[in-house]
Amino acid sequence: MAKRPESSVGYSVTIPPPQQGTQSPRPDTVFSPPLFPSSSAGPIFPPPIVQPNQIPSPSIKTPNLPSPANGVRTGSPAPHLSTPPGPPVFSSPLQPAAVPFRTSPATPQPIAYSSASSLPTSSPPQFSNGSVELHHQISDVTEDWTPAAESPNVLFSAHKVLKQKKFANIPSLGFGALVSSGREMSPGPQMIQRDPHRCHNCGAYANLYCNILPGSGQWQCVICRNLNGSEGDYIASNKEELRNVPELSLPSVDYVQTGNKRPGFFPVSDSRVLAPVVLVIDECLDEPHLQHFQSSLHAFVDSLPPTTRLGIVTYGSTVSVYDFSEESIASADVLPGNKSPDQESLKALIYGTGIYLSPMHASLPVAHSIFSSLRPYNLDIPEASRDRCLGTAVEVASAIIQGPSAEMSQGVVKRPGGNSRIIVCAGGPNTCGPGSVPHSFSHPNYAHMEKIALKWMETLGREAFRKNTVIDILCAGTCPVRVPVLQPLAKASGGVLILHDDFGEAFGVNLQRASGRAAGSHGLLEVRCSEDIFVSQVIGPGEEAHVDSNEVFKNDDALVIQMLSIEETQSFALSMETKRDIKRDFVYFQFAFKFSDVYQSDITRVISVRLPTVDSVSSYLQSVQDEVAAVLIAKRTLLRAKNANDALDMRATVDERIKDITSKFGSQMPKSKLYQFPRELSLLPEVLFHLRRGPLLGSILGHEDERSVLRNLFLNAAFDLSLRMVAPRCLMHRQGGTFEELPAYDLAMQSDAAVVLDHGTDVFIWLGAELDAQEGKGAAALAACRTLAEELTEMRFPAPRILAFKEGSSQARYFVSRLIPAHKDPPYEQEARFPQLRTLTAEQRTKLKSSFLYFDDPSFCEWMRSLKVLPPEPS
């Protein structure tokens, strides 16, 4: 090691549930036999197959619970988690997603919690076959009362559940929920600083839907109906008093413990100890890239909180660890990059006199001087062939985070809250040292070396996860970075991999947001459902937890997921099915997030949901939340679209899905070969049409890498970003700086208007030629659109590109391709679906019609009719 001064970076298998129970009466909707031959030719929507490079996960236990009816309860089939599989031959990130921002008026409404049915009160409790039947002094704390708050962290695809199994389990529509841990800080759920009351039988938590015996304080579990004690906490003279108990009055509560038994842990309750951030920087950049990169780095350190501890590591053919103790000159300790650092080198580094992690309030000038000292690559070697020892650099960064350079206070280590974070800034592939691949794809041993590199990177990522360190990889520039090799490193650690066009504004914003997003650690998610429901598939950033990581109860068959990171920008998509016909009036769901937050507290966030069951199919369809259902369908579809050929097959699957939903829930039009899509699901087919032709499944993007990046991001994203990535939001600028939300149709491209199109990871601004020609007005409209775009995406991660262009420019094709070509529809259809057209004069309508160029893509209505399905009337 030398010191160098320098002159001034899931698979899923559905296990058939036991065939029990009897058929309930038929619903009020008359079902015709399958209308399409392809619908009856076998399963149209088979579960995704095993992905070869998916993180393996051990099985979880599925014990049986006694049932009140016959003394035997069959355990829920163990679902298999669907962590997003690794990308195809050139792919990209796989992690976080957007901060929930609910600006759309079409955002699904919270679940309406109905009051519980009252139980008889004529006799003492009766015990039968191991279960408890409550008949005396019982109090349902939700009776005649609506909870004060409802959790936005759980979005179900429907607010009711069908009782009949054969209709409830129709795969083309499906039933499920999007579940997110939500925010760690205020505004958040009610905080309770004591241990929760849990069912001794199944482990479920006491909640607002439990039946209570106020005289004794006993409560009945809604999941297994076992009777439990409350150590006197629920003793009350009447049910009004019970409403003062947070968990019995709110659907979402946080149990908080500020103490911890982990060795070396020092609780800090009044302020959070920020986890360190280490930048791992590629020093093989050409001058144009380096200039933008340095600007982004300077802005980044200026944005950090004063207490944030920062480390800086650069890599090329060697690894340089910068020393913050040198104030007058940028000084670094250098280690070889062609091999993993040995223990002696790391010991000499960590126990030496250098300061490699330093709080910003003490080292901001030093950080600026280090960034200013970076120099462009000066050898005449192509970008892809330069030696980059990225793997070794990450190993060194992890070592200095774990080393004794953490803050010391009288011999007690202050452990940072949440996860530490390594942010890799890469401009090219890892071609030197462990985890590297040859410079050229034509290398005779490339395939074997890539396989070894993939395994090594995944192991390094898993080790980082074990040490509570998240590794984000931000790539930029024109040099291919060999995403398939880097992705396992980010994925296994719970981080994200993002591609950028350059090191400019979007890169700099993502650098800041990557370091600043709150992330907990040691995360588990427990999912419990009523005995008639089971989780058949999970898609999201996690894996099945080891059995020994789960608390032990007598008959706990909860699904337990180990979360790779705990961030509000992520969610899990749960697909659910019924095991038998449901006879009860309600079904219950409980989601428990367990994690350590950035304030070093152990949090158990419990979210309880009750949904009514119905016989009426029409009532069920009216309760379907079209956008949530569409996002769940899209995630199940994208999970199987691993490459371009798969994406083509999945587009055909979307067609079959529309036909199957129509055959099961729709009706044939009189004297016509067309069938009516169910009116209750009027929004669903248009969102799926956007999915079919948009960047996730369509051919808009030029490189498979880009689509793979979006796919992996989408599979982990929370609802808001997921919806925007599928169906863009269109906003037209109006006089006075206001905006009108319109359908995402090309009819919005009116020459005297400016339009903002929010497509999740990209925001487009289109300026009409007539408006642009008006002196002053065009510039004002463009400025207003930019302001709106920045406001809409202010907290989004990854930060989207914001691209602006004028009507008629070559770049405008990126905007046009995201819009439905509704100009191909007849005028009456256009006006029905795009009412704003009625405000145009005949001359304006004619001019708008003549501005469109002909191309083969069908409109939404043409696509639906090609499937022999009549599109639903706009809502």
C-alpha cells in the first residue's frame, strides 16, 4: 500500500389448494360459455417459470391449524417468491422506485371498512373443537364506527371478495394487493411504545376488527378465532373506552422499541445517526464526461446534511482511498486492483492514521478539493478496454464502513441508523480484478468468465446485505457497462442500478436522492390471511425468510418475507386465491413490517384490513380498483418478459387476457359478433393497452438494455410510479398557467398548446408550433411546463429525464410514440373519449386532423374490436 499525493464513484408456482367446501348459490350475473377458442384450450396465464439466476430462497413452514368445523385446518400452500429475475444478455437495474405522490385524481380510494356484524350475547363463551365461540359480554370495537384513519400502504385490487371459488380465482383478472412499508417518519401511523398483543395460536396481532370481552380483557383473533388474554390492557366498562386503545381503533399502528440487545448498539432516540455514504468513483473518464461528473459531485456534497459521514474511493487499475486528514492536498492510500485486498492491507489501512470517513461539517472543503483533483484518462485506450477494478473498490469501501473509523464516544460505538450506502459511479465495465470480465466479447473464455463474475458479484452483494450496506450503481455515458455482471451486486444488497445518458443533471439529482432516501434495515414482512385465502405469488424486492428468523407460535402459517431494503419507494405485489367457497361475511388480512429505522428504533408496523365477501359478481366488479388491478396484472406479465422475444409473447398474452375477462364477465351484444367488455371495469383495458404498446412491452426503446432497466425497476416499484410507467399522464397547459388533465391521446397535440406527458421514468414537454411562434407566450408556457414537471417528480426516485421539444422536430417522435393514436377513430368516438375536442372550431379540427402522419399502430378502439370485443364506454 502506497501513499500518493495528487495535484489539484421470482419465480412463482401456484400450488392448488385443497378442494373443500360446497358451491354457493350462483351469482346474479349470467355467464355464457367461453366465447373464444383460445380461452378454453388450456391455461392462458401459466405461472412464471423458474428463473435461472434468481436468488434462491429456502422454504418456509406451513403447519396446519385446527378448524372450528372439523378440527382440521389445512395450512396455506407455501407461495414462491418472485424476486425480479436477472436481466437478459444486456440488462439493467432492478431496485427502488418512486416516492408515492398521489397527484392523480384517478388514484384508488382507500378501502371502505364496513362495520362488523354483531354476535349473540345470551350465553357464556362456548368452546368447540379447539376454537372459541363468543356469546357473552362481547364487544366489537368497530361496530357502528368508522376508523379515524385508513392505511395507504395496502392497495387491494378489489374492495370486496367473491365467495365462489370458481369465479374468484379466474386468473385473467385475479385478486391481490400492493403492499408497501410506507414512510418511517411523520406523518406516520400511531406509535405505541410497548409490546404488541399477539395471538398465542397463529401469531396475528390484536386489531380493530377483533371481538373483545371487556370484562376480562380477552380478545378473539380474526385470523384463527382463538381467544387470547391481554394482561388486563383491554379490560373496560364499555366499548367506548376501547376506542382509546390505538391498535383497537386504527387500521395501521407502529410498535416502537428504542432499546436493543444487539452488541455494540447505542440507542439514540432524540436524533438520528446518519449512516455513512461512500462514493466509489470511476477515474477512467474522458474529459467531457469528467467535467459534468465533477459538477455533479460538487453539488452532491453541498447537498449532504452536516452530520453525514462521507468516504471517497476511486478506481482504475488500482484503488485509491482518500484521506480527509490532509487538508491542504488531495491525498490517498493506494491498493492494487487486480486482486481482493488481503487482511494485512486492510488492517494497515483501517488501523492507520488516515481518516477515511468524515462528517461533512468537518470535511466539506477537503471533499471539494478531492473532486477538483480528478483528472481525465490520458492513455490512448478505448473506453471499454480500460482497466477498471470496480469489484475490488467495493470491497475496500465496505471494509472502511465496517472498520473502527466509525464515531467513538468514550469507548461506545454509535451505530448508525438504517443501512450504510455505497454509491458506485461507473462509466464502463469491470474489467480488472475479481468480478471482472474480458474487455472483448470475442474472448474465447468470455462466457465462463462472465459466469464466474456473476457469482462473485452476487456473493459480494449478499455480504454487503449481511453487513447492512446497500450498494447503488449509477452508470452513465456511452460505454456499455455490462449490466448483467453489475446487476447481481446491486440486487443482492438491496440497491438499485440505473443507467443515464451522461453525468449531467439527471445523474446529479439521482446521486443526491440515492444518498438521501430513508432506508431501514433488518426487514421482515409477515402476511396473514383468513383461512379461506392464500398468497399464491409474491413479486418484489425480497425472498422467503429462513424458518429460524420467524417467531414461533403454535400454528403460525404466515408468509414471511425477508426484505432486501425497507423503503417507501418499493412495494410487494401479492397475488391471492381462495382455497374453497367462502361462507363468512368478511375475510381478514394482516401485514406486519418489522425493521430498524434510521432513528435506531425497532419498528413493527401492523396493517390490518377487512374486506366484505359477496355472492354478486356485479357487486364484486363494481368494487374492483381498475388501476391497482392493472398494475398487478402488469407486474405478473413483466415478470415473464425476460427478453425481447418474451415481451412479444406477453403482448399476445395481454390480448388473451382481455378476451378471457370478456368471456367470463362480459356479455354478447345483440345481433352482433362483438362482445361487451364489462362496464364496471371501464378503465382496465386502456391501461393494459398502454402496457402492450409502451416501453415495458412495446418496441419504443431502441436497446434491450433500456427495456430491461425499466422492467426491473417496475417490478419493485410502489404503486404511483408503477402506474405512471404503464399509463402516462397527460396535462395540457392553459391560459394563466393552469393545466387540464386529458387522456393520453395524440389528439392532445394541438398546435396552439403545450403538453406535459409524465411516463414515470421520463417526462416529456411538447410545444405546439403556433404557440411557439407567439413571442413571449411560448417561452412562458414552456417555463410553466418545466415547473410542473419538476413539481410532479420532486421526490421521485430514480429521478426521470425531463425532455422538451417542439412540434415537428425529430425528437418529437419520442413523445408521439407514447400516446394512443386516437386520430384514427371516427369523430363520434374521438369526442366521446376526448371531450376537449368539442371546444375546437371546425377549422381547428380540420387542421389537427391534417397534422397526423399515417402509421400502422392501431388505436385503442381498433385494437379492442380486433379482439371481437366492444370497448367499454368512457367513465
